[in-house]
Amino acid sequence: MAYDFPFGISDVVGILNLQPVRGYANCPFCGDNRRKMNINFEKNVFRCNYCGESGGMLALYAKIMNISSSDAYREICAILRTPGYSAGRKDYMSSFNREKSQTASPEQIHQTYTALFSMFTLSQRHRDNLISRGLTDEQIERYGFRSTPTAGIEQYPYRLIERGCTISGVPGFYFDAANNRWKMKMSAKCSGIVIPVVTVGGLTAGAQIRLDVPIYGCKYLWFSSANENIGASCGSPVGFVGNPHDKTVYVTEGYLKAVIAHCLSGLTFAAVAGANNYSNLADLFAVLKQNGVEQIVEAYDMDKLTNTHVEKGCRRLVGLAAEYGFNVRRIKWNPAYKGIDDYLYSMIPQQK
């Protein structure tokens, strides 16, 4: 049976941040870093020419995330905000029978995350890492960076409940029916820097973890419980830092990168999770248009010069911004510095 999927393997590759060059990426299965894995964007399949791992786009996501194909389909749809239960697909999703809760309101999510992250601390190692990228202690505190907890993880849901916070429907929390307990989706193998993602409305809508040790080549994970019982997905929100009424807004990849670039330049930035995570930009552009913003500047990483996958995301961004009537400009800088944050940091005289 064939299915008309609302996404392609290019979207899956973007979510996983595999960053192929001319159709070849490093293999997340065998760990080979010589770009031996072929991504066939026309047929929506992949194959590693080194280890032989192969399959379709659902298998690519499901194997990396260690979930079923039906869960992979649902989670990809949630991230891309595509209709996962539309006509013609219900039979494909019939095996998905876990209980799900409705996602909590933006205000409830903000309240819970604000309380949760206030309980976390920031290790000196992580603080030093952020300072080495150009942030000050004051900026680190202002934007709420924290370290994932190393102990007592099972107690956080109940500490939040005691504070009157909502747990059900908040991404990152789920109910362990076997043990009759609420749990938080964090573990020692996913230790790293917690990056609260704040939207243009000023609410914390999600959080990413910058991993101390990348998993399958991925440096960042969303704090999410989409594939758990009574869990929820954050839906890859677009982060925003700066003045939402500025005449010009820069759009880049990664919220940490946007915060650093804003702190170094004073410019206003929006941040998508990856070059092809553009599904939530429409909502942002509608708000910015009402706010009187006139220009959108594409400031994606400089591998757009060599990576057709990133360049495709750039073109989608430019096209969408133009549809909303913005003046659109694309910028480039010295490709020795991949991100706009790295380039801006290099321009600080005392750091040269």
C-alpha cells in the first residue's frame, strides 16, 4: 500500500540535522564520518555505502530515535505541523494506541518551564563554555541557561505539582503507567546545557539541550515527550530575541546562536531549529507584519554555499518572507566562521 506523505526525506534530514553535501551525509548508524550515506531526495530513501544500513524516510527517523515507524510518522508530523491523521492515513496510524493528552496552553507551558528551570543550576564547565562564545555572566542569567540535573530527576514533576504547575500536556513530561508515576524526559546520557526557547510573545515555549556528548551526530535535542504515554511535543517553536517592533529582523539557525548574535550585535533575531524547520515561520511573520517590521534578513549558516539542503531552506525562508510582503535580504560573511554568532565574535577586537 502506498501513502501520500505530507513530508519528504529532506524534511526528515533537516529535523535530524544530518547536513548532507551533494546528497551524502555522515552515517549516524555506523559513525563513519566520510559522508558515505547517500540520501536520495527523489525516492525518499537512504543507504550507507559503508555499513549497508538503508531504508525509507520513516525508517531513518525511527531507527535513530529508537521508536516505531508509526511513532516516527506522528512525531515528524508534530514537528512539521502537518496533518498526521488526515483522510487516507488513518489505517497507517492504527497501531498507534498510546494514550495522549492535549498539549497544555502556552501560558501553562511557560509557567511550568519557568518554575522548572529556576530549580536547575549551571555548572562551571557549562558557564565557561558560554562565556567562551561571547556571553557575559549577566547575559547567561538573563536568558536562563542551565545545566541538566545530575540527581533527583524523578522528583522534579512532583516539586512542580506542589507549586501548582501543570504537568500533563507539557512537553518533556509523561506518565509512567507501569509505575504509576509522572516522569521527566531527562537522563544522564542526555546531559548538557538547557536552552529555554522564548517566542516573539515572550513566553517560553520549549527548550533544547546542547548535549555534552552528541548522540548519532546530533548536538541538540528538544526537551520533548512526544512518543511517551500522555506525552507532548513542543512542535519546534521559533525562538525570538530582541525588539519585536524593529524594522529589521534577522533569521538564523539555532536559538543559542541567535541569543549570542543578539548579545554581540544588539540586532533582533528569530531562530529556527534547522534550515528546513520553517513550518512555524508563517505564524511569526504574521505577528511581525502587524508590528511594523519591514525587512527580513536570511542569516543561515555559511554551509549554505556548499550544502544544497541548507540552501533549499534558505530559499523557502526567502519565499515565505516575500509572501508576507517583507523586503528580503540575504547576507554572507567569511566562510571560515560557520555561524553568524562565530563571525560576530571574531570581530571583537580583544578576541582577535
